[in-house]
Amino acid sequence: MSKLTVQLLGRAPPRRRSSRWPDTFEAIADRLVAAYGVPALGNFHDPVKEIFYIILSARTTDAQYRRTHRALRAKFPRLADLAAANVEDVLPCIAGGGLANKRASQVRRLASRLLADLGRNPSARLKAMSAQDVYAYLIALPGMGPKSALCVMMYSLGHDAFPVDANVQRIASRVGAIPAGLKHYQAQQRLPPLLPSGRSKELHIGLVVHGRTTCLPRKPRCEGCAIADLCAFGKKHIERLRGCRSGQG
């Protein structure tokens, strides 16, 4: 069980019938690390930089939010500069990333809030907080929900926190750990109790990379999948393909 995430989300421990999943996800983590390593995905060790990076990443492509984050940092290198800016000055930096009007106001308010709450060095203050305190603080910030808060905690603060994004949710449902069609908040609640402790970052990054390269939303590449034998969807998909080929023969 990913104990810290379960505690933060207030999720009850899994029932006995779910007890096999931590071992299954342990094996999945091992295979994904062997296949991909634990690559950097552009995230930051500085939690303040990561907060803005995560905010800008929602509902947009990897290339877009990396570009908008670079543009924002180039124009406003200091948090105080961003807090003092007009929304109209922020807007050109993030115009290519989607939801630009909303996010321009959001990031300016974020900068003001961080400085007002945490002083001149908010990153140091965030790093000094307990896991429970930093989670409570992060989810109260403009635009930050549980997944975003857990991302900051995992990538920048070294906590064994497990965020569930679209790639993670898709693979977990195909494997059979959670039902398909859950709302995102439901998947975020239901998956962490099924995961091994201490592997959150490796497993999250592995699932994200796997979802981008192999377990695609459409036309998943099950035959080349490193975890197909652990996946209910993958095993059925491969059986269907083999049946079609044998029928053609």
C-alpha cells in the first residue's frame, strides 16, 4: 500500500481480495524501470517552480506546457515580478498552452499567495513542512487539486506520494486493478491502496512513459508490452490478434 498517499487522501485500506495488487504493481515497477529507467520528465526539484509547471501542464500537451513554462520564467524570473504583473503581461507567455485567460490570472494569484503566506523563500518553507501540512497547504492554492499537490510532493519534496494522471489511470484499468470509466478523483482515491510503498516515483514515471509510448489510448502496442502478461486487457488483446492470424492462415 502507498501508505502516505492513502493517509493524505483519507482512503481506507484495501479489502483482502485486493491484497495481490501490491505484489503485482511491484513487478510492474521492476519491469518498467528495466525498460525505461527512471527518466526526467522535465519536472523540478524546486517546489515553487514545480507548482507552476504542474498548473500549466493540465489539459495540454507536453511540448506546449514546457514552452509556456519556459516563457513565463524568462519574462518573470522572480516570484515577486510575477506577483506584481498585470494579467495582460502574463497572457502572452502562456497563450499557446490552452485556457490562457484563466491560467494567466491563476499563476499571478499563485505568486502573490506564495509570497504572502511563505515569505521571500517559499521553497525552503515548503521543504520544511511535514507531509500532512504541505499537502493541506498545496490543495488550498488556486488551481491545485489532490493530483497536482501529490505531483509536487513526489517530484520536488521527495515524499512517497502517488499522483494518478490519465496515463496511470488508463493502464491501471487495463491491468484490472480499478474499473474502467472512473472519474479522475475516484481513480486517485482507489488506486494508492493497491500500490507498494516506497515505489511511487518509479512506478508513476514508468506508467507515464509506458502510457505515452506503448499503452496508447488508441491502438495499444500490446505485443511489444513489457507487462502484457500481467495485464487483463493485454492478454486478451494478444489472444485476439493471434486468433485472427491463425484464422487467416
